[in-house]
Amino acid sequence: MMEFFASLDYTPFILSFKLAGLTTLILFVISLPLAWFLSQTRSKAKPILEAVTALPIVLPPSVLGFYILVSLSHNSPLGAFFENVFGVSLVFNFTSLVIASCFYSLPFMVQPLQGGFESINKNMIEASYIAGKSQVQTVLQVVLPNMKPAVLTAIIITFAHTVGEFGVVLMVGGSIESETKVASVAIYEMVEMMDYKGAHIYSALMVLMSFIILLAVYTFNSSKRIGGFSK
Amino acid sequence: MISIDIKKKLHGAKGLMDLDVNFEIEDGQFLALSGLSGSGKTTLLRIFAGLEESSGTIKVGEEIWQDKETMLRVQERGIGFVFQEYALFENMSVEKNLLYVNKDKKLAQKLLELTDLTELKKRKPSTLSGGQKQRVSLCRAMMNRPKLLLMDEPLSALDPAMRRKLQNEILALHKEFGTTTIMVSHDPAEIYKLAQRVIVLENGKIISDAQPQDALIQRTGSQKFSFEGEVIDIVQVDVIWIAIIAIGQQLVEVVLSAGERKEMSVGQKVKVGTKAFLPIIG
């Protein structure tokens, strides 16, 4: 049994987690200012921005993947620029997966953060401004520490959603061993090749890990709710 | 000297209204702001703080906080603000709430001593009572030694005993620091006790600007005791009728004549008067 597990190729899993980790990190940095802006603005552009941010939830991953592929390929201005100046291709490699994942998982980071920001007592934010603190200081020292459950939810859900992506990855990255062949793509290929045993093991691992992650989030958040947010 | 002359369109209780006020406050003065809800009191405070935009000028001493060219940001005004619902930083201890404003540990210690909070300084706000929270909020507002202290109905969420205690503390802090203060309040006793001047707003305009003893105590009329109340119930006891009337937080029974009974209904606002010449104060 142990030998069997040791003989499994874990590269697709490692790739999946590397991708999800990087995507989560990048999205957290990008989404903080965006979600803060959306939570505070009274601008008429807000619904437009919110709709654009939420698009990846409703679009078929193939549509998203197709547009990302088109706009990053060497035939596009952006793709051509990177190829000529830096000598790197933006499609069918790990970089392209990270870029595509950032679009794909954006709403899963922005929406919980925005919800968290909106749940913070407005007077508390104003009290920080009155104390002479800037918006950045206020967000880092007052707002974020008072919405830990929302921050945790945003990070974990983004991570989990990125691990679970399939369509976009396949469109933009294809299936290159150790480069773009993530766990979900590997399972798809195993089924195609009728390697059901391998598919079973990989799939069961995915289910188990996803369940553990979600269980951790809900356990943490419910303990926070019972004990109050000041723990 | 602080002077304000501003205008702003507001959505008040009765539709659109213009907030239009112009007055001056002497340094160190304690000013109460009163008036019905929706009359623009809170908005006026927020305009002072820079949390709300308006057109016009605000001058504090030689410093211009707002005019046609300038709009000093809320961070630059150096004010203190006490919110009705405390608005403490829930993630910080009592002491950290104060030190967040200003790193002056000596001042924090002094304020905590003045308000009897020293023993609670390591506690988080969620473990405090309403009165304790508001005392922390008051201390926090004093931490940057404000040129202007603004308080928006600071005591209205507290029970009467706690109110009186905090009124004394506000008074003590005002004596100690001499901070120019504007406080929104509905409570005549509170205004009388704390303020040197009371401005009453109605539909965004100043309708009265006077000393509390002139504004609040009725010297005209028949000079007898008289209280506003509301009829809660009318009951028949044998051959007479008795009205139960709520005056402030107290319920009293008043005997009604047959004629009065006919005219009176539950929920009616009434004035209860007595012609005692030698009232007993106990």
C-alpha cells in the first residue's frame, strides 16, 4: 500500500498548489485596494465595476480562457510586446496559468473582502481618520484586524477555487508535463486514457483536501462568531 | 475663536431642506446643540469634523479649515469626536485605543485615571459596559489634545445613573483641558449642567441661541409647577376616574373630574400642573 502511494506522481498536485498559492498571493495584493474602493465609493461607476469583477463567476471557463488566450498570444500586441522585449511567451506555460487564474479567481477574492469592508462600522473608520490616520493605516491597523473571518474566507476560497479550475487552465496552458499539467487536467487525461484507477486516486485526494480546507474555514468562522470578533 | 458660516442641501425629515448656519464660538466654550431629530445637528458636527462636505467657511483661530479654495482633510483638523455608539477599535485594548491616536503614554495614563479606567486598560472593548465604552471613547477623543471636541449625543444610549456619572466626568475633563466643545443633546438637565450656551436648530436653521438658563427655564406663565406628560391609561376607581400619566421616567396618578374624563384619551399629551406654593424638595 505504502509503496503504491510512494510510486504515485505528485507533480500535478504540487503544480496545482504552487499555482493556487501564487494566484492567491497576487490576488490578495490586487484585490485589497479594489475591494476597499468598491466598499467606500458612492461613484456611479460602482455597479459597472462590480459587474465586471463578477463576470468570471458566470462566464463559461472556455470563454474566459479563449479571450485570455487571444489577448496573450504572440499575435496580440501584449503578447508580441512580451515576446519581443523580454523574450517570454505568455501562453502555454506556467506564467500564463498564473495570469489566467488571476482573472478566473478574482471575484472569489474581491467579494468576501468587499463584504468584510462593508460590515465594518463606518464610525470606527471615521474615528481612525479623525485620529489623523491615512486610509492605508486605517485599513491595515483597524479595518483588517476587525474582519479576520472575511480575510480568511477570501484567501481560502480563492486558493480552493484555483486548485479546482480546469477549463481556463486547459485553454491557456494545455497539458505540458511539470509546466501546465495541474491535477484537474491530469485527472481528465487519465479518464481519456481509461486509467480509471489513477483517476480515482487523484479525484479522491482532491475531494479529501477540498473538504479539509472548507471544514477549516467554517470551523474557524463559527468559533469567531460565537466568541465575538475581538478574540 | 471658531467661526462657521456654511450651507448644505439635506434630505431632512420633511423632504429636502437647507442647512444654513452662521455662528461663532469663543475659545473654551461648551456649546450644546439641540433640536428635533432631522434638524441637521449631526450633519453640522460632521461638517465641523470634515466628514461631510458643504459650501462656506470654517475658521478656527487663524487657521482656515474650509473656504472656497481650502478644504482641510479630516486627518489635518486635529479634532476629537465622540460618537453615540462609541466606535471603539474592537481589535485593540482600552490603552491601545488611546495610544493609537497619540503615543503620549503620560496623557493616556492621566486620562484613564481621571475617568476611573486604569484597572481596565488591558481589556478589549467588547468586554466593557456601555458606560465604560463611552468613557474610553471620551478619553480617546482627548488624546490628540483637540482644538475642538465634538460629541454626538454621547450619553443617550446610557441609563440615567450612568449618564449622571459621565456628565460629571465630561465636566471634569472640560475643566482640566479647557477644550472648546460642541455637544448634541436632547436632555435639558444635561444641557443645563454642562453647557454655557445652547443653540437650537429647526429645519436646518438656528431658531434660538442663548444661555441655558434663559433657553430652558420657563419664567413666563403662571409660575406654578408644570410638567409635560402622556396619558398611559385611564381607570375607574369606585366613583372617580384616575389617569396614569408618564412624566419623564416617572408614572403619576391624577384624579380626573367627569368633564376632564370625557375630553381625555389614552396617548394624549397633557400638562400636569399643581398650585403648591411651598414645594418640598426631598
